[in-house]
Amino acid sequence: MLHRNASAEDRGNPNRVPWTAQQTFRAVILTLVPWIGFNLLLAAMGGNTPITKPLSFSDDLAGAIITFIFTALIEGAFLLAPLYYARKAVQYAQEAMQTGLRPVFKALGLRRFHVLRTLPWIVGLLLLIVGIDWLYGFAITFYHLPVQTNDQVVLNAGKFEPVTAYALLAGSVIIAPFCEELFFRGFVLPGLLKELSPLWAILISAALFAVAHADPGSFVPLFVIGLALGFLRLRSGSTWASMSLHILNNLLSSVTIILALHNINLPF
């Protein structure tokens, strides 16, 4: 049940939100179940029609445009539940019939944070993510595990449709961090805090983040990324901070893939 009159302590807590844990769980189910099912369907359809020769530039460009627009649409699905429930909760808490999006975005964690204090955490967590990802890739290679990560899928596809691969990578840097951070760290994580400890809230939100990508081969690094993003969100009190780390991680991965497409391999 929502409480109209929050205490001064609650109002000053950047991780305190007006929606309930029940609304959080409902939004998770309504968003992730169709999302995962849709992604699994796309993966199954794509697996039946592998590309075996380079596409013409015109076909590749058309595919790139469609891919970028499609990425924006499916990633935008992550915004529906947070905006709906956050707006509804904010209106109820403020006893107002109409409120702008500003208090809604603020409730979702889009607020200022101390950059100088947070920057070392961003850099340190990014290095941790890179290290875990390198160890995971090393383990796959060393033990000859039959595992293919999403980065490898994009890299293989980029050999035949490079422009489309660039569009996919651009979407992962420009679109995905904003939409996914608003859902997982702006809405789900603080909503879980209504019933769970910070540790369990971070663990569950990270697991949901990893599962949502419908990429079993990348579950471990995605889970680690989710842990880092969740920790940073609670540490800074701002979704902008976790979004910054998300963008940097995806940008680094994208640059690595692009360099690999040009036969330039980095040591990580």
C-alpha cells in the first residue's frame, strides 16, 4: 500500500521510491516474460537462416537501419512499466491529479550525483567487469567449453554484414543503457528494497538483468555487470551513475568487437 506522507528521512533517501514491492514484481513479470519469449523466438528464427556470404552494401545498409529502429522499439519496452507505475505512484504520493515527468524521472533515480566521488568507483567497477569477462573468456577457451557469448555472435555476424553489426553496437551504446538502467536500477532495484535487504535486492536485480538478455552463454559476465551496476546505483543514489558505467562497458565491448573485425585484437 502506498503512503502519502513520507517521513523526512524517507524523502532524503535517494533510494526510497513511492511504488510498492508488489507493483515491482508485477512489472517484472509483465515486462520480462514476453521480452524473454520474444528474444528466444528471434534467436530460434535466426538460427534457421545463418548468413554464409557477405551481403551487398545496399542490403547491409537496409539491415542496419531496420536493426537500429528495431533495437529502439524493443529496448523501449523496458520503459513502459517504470513510467506507468512511477507516474501513478508519484501522483498518488503527491495527491495530485497531474504531475510532469520531472518528478517521475527523479523517482526513477535520474538525479545529480557527486561525479568526483563516484568516478573512482566507476573506473574500478569497469576494470572489475573487464577482468571477470577476460577470465570467463579464458576459461571457455582453456576448457574448450561449448559456449558462445553474445559478443562472439555479433563478431561472427559482422564478418558478413558489418554495417548491420555497427548499427547493433550503436544501439547497445546509445539506447540499451538508458532503457535498461531505468528499468533494472531505476525501478526494479529500489522497488525490491521495500521487502529485501540491499544485498538481496542487488543479487536478484542482477540475476533478472542477466536472464533478460536471453543469452545463456553470457549469463556469468552479465550477472557480474548487473552486480556492479546495482552496487553503483545504491552507492551513488543516482541512475545516471549506473547508466554511465553501462555506457562505458558497452562502448568498450563495441570498440573491441570493431577492432576484431579489422583483425586488431586487444589483450582483453
